[in-house]
Amino acid sequence: MATESSAYDLEFDPGFESRRLRIVWYAVLAVLLLGGGYAMWLRITRGMASTNLTSTTPWGAWVAFYIYFVGLSAGAFLVSTLANVFGVEGMHRIDRDALFAAIISMVVALLFVWTDLGRMDRMYYPFIWRQFTSPLAWEVHAYVAYIGILVTELYFSMRYDLARIAERGSGLRARLLRLLTLGRTATSESSRETDRTWLKRAGIVGIPLAIFLVHGGTGVLFAVAKARPYWNSGLFPIIFVISAVVSGTALVMALYVLRTRLFDGESVDRDLLERLSKLLAAFVISDVALTTIDMLIALNSLHPHEVETWLIVMFGEMSWSFWWFMVGFGWVFPLVLLSKRSWRRTPGLMVAAGLSVVIGIVAVRFNIVVPPQILPVMEGLPHGSYFPTPVESLTSVGMIAVGLLLYTIGAELLPLTPLDRGDHS
């Protein structure tokens, strides 16, 4: 890797610090993409017959991962607003990473929901035949607007550094980065202030969009389903937003440490790491509290369907997901690691805590989607049963690998860490 410098005393040296690690990582991704590609071919040629989805349990792994990645995106975006909108000290260093991760997460989420469609070729229909009384129709349009906001924010966040690199650099990378400036190549302080102004404006617009329409709206898709009392709760949209912030904060914290060590080759800012870990601890505790409240309300209602669903979640066929992954990986293990100040300032432990939460929230999504469909909506109808087939599992791995590949390419090419390493202020 060549280091490019300029009169600005900037350094831009993207990519893996270790050539061997780069080769191994891309080789792993290639294997995952090949397996996922083959499974996707089976999904397209065999249709829904390649899955364990039925008329009783029409939603499975793909829907669970869809709402999971929408949550990751919304959470990562909201973390970025701490720097771009609220000006929290020290957070500027991770805002680009958070925005880029939010974009990639939305791409992966849409891949999952597209794969889940019975007729994948009709994905554009909601834009042609609009149903304004349908929450799903509102969601589709909100996603487009939200992705536009994310791209706009990432552009204004990076534009100044892109112009600086393109001005002093040479070769294919410099030409590509010059294209990404969209012709705005000025590197004056006034141009930088303009970028910051529009960055903040886009963030202000994006906050209600992310909370009320993107992930809160995803919760509404479940909350309006009266046939499933477990979903039909006013707390559901709020729980979706809180768990989104939990997973997004955990993802950004893990990415910050990993990319700083593996790509930037620098030491981790312990103060920033502790700030992120405290936020994560507060969000995890909030998630535990809201989930507990929702459970107590359901059990206290004595509604047979809600009580039986919670019994399935906690003691039935999904209990392993609830206790080991949701409670264990999502709550208990990370809270233990986040409980001590010296641990919160230890990068390796915080990566473990972040990745543990990211894994645990997957179980949260599965526990939301699958158990309510096991019980019949009417007496006399058959009970449902669901576990992902190899095709569902491999396509899921492949789509996640697409996201990892896109993020890695971006981390190798783009200045996701501000070149001045400082705050906006």
C-alpha cells in the first residue's frame, strides 16, 4: 500500500495492514458467496418449495434477518447523529463508519426481503400501484427516502477529505475519489463549513424518518396484525427502535476497534471506546426493561394466545434461542463485560461485547417472527413448525457475505476515518 501525503499533512493509507489477512479474508468471503450464490439459484429455480415456509408459518429466517438488518441500519445511523447533529465530543471519528455500515445494512435488509417475495420479479410493484392505507407501502417509500438521506450524509461527511486526496493523489483511486466528490473539489474552510451545515440538516431530517418510519414502521408491520396478539402491541414499535439502537451501537463499537487495528494500524481512543460502551450498556438495560414490561403485560392479560406464545419462547421449542442467545449473548454476557471501567477501556473485550450483542439481537428477531406463527390463529387449525432449510441458511449466509464484501471494499478505498483525526469543532 502506498501512502499519499499532501501539503495538508494528511495521510491516506487504506486497506488491511496485513497482506496475508487480506488474502485470507477475501478467500473466506469468496467461499461464502459461492455457497450463497448456489443456494440462491436453488431458491429461484425451485421457488418456495426449497424452504420450510408454509401457509401456517409464512415468515421465517429471511424476514427475521430483514428486520434485523433494518434495525442495524437505523441504530448505526442514530449513533452517527451523536456527532453530526448533537455534536457529542469525540464521536466524529466514528460517524462515517456508522453511516457506511447503515447503508450496507439497508442493502442487505432489502436483499433479504426481496428473496422472501413469492414473486421476486414484482419487487417494483409498490411504486407503480400504491396503497396509501398499507403500512407496507409506506415502508417501501420510507426505505428509499432513508437510503437517500444516508448517502447524502455520507457524501457531505467525506466530501472534504475526498477532494483533498483527489487533489494530491494520482492513479485510479484518486480518479475514483474525484468522481465521488461530484465536481465539488474545493478544499477551503468555507466549503468545509457548507458540508457540515448540510450534513447536520440531513441528519435532522433522518432522525424522525429512522425512528418513526424505518424501524418504528417495521414494528408497525407486526403491531397491526390483530390475528397475532403477541405482535398486536403498542410497545412493539418502541421495542423495535430500542433494540435497533442496541445492535447499531454494538456494531459501530466493534467496527471502530477492528478497523482501527486492522486497517488504520493505530491505537484505539480509549475515551471514545468507553463513551460507546457506556451508551451500549444503557441501551441494553433499556431493551431488557421494555422486553420485560411487554412480557408482564402479556402474561397479566391472561390472553391464551399471548401466554402460550411466551411459554413457547421461554420453555418451548424456541427456548434455546431465548435463553442462550437473546438473554445470554444479547444481555447478560455483554453487561458483565461492560460493568467494569477497566474492561470498558479494553478494546478486545469491547469487541467481544459488541459482537455478542450483534449475535444476540439476531435471536431477538427470530423470537419475534417465529413463535407467534406456531400457534394457530383459530381453534382447530394445525400448529405451525419451522426451522430454516439449508437453502434458507445458505442464502442468508451469502447475503450477509455480500454486506461484508461491500463494507470491506469501502474500507479499502474510502476515508472512513477523518484524515485530521479530529472533531468537527
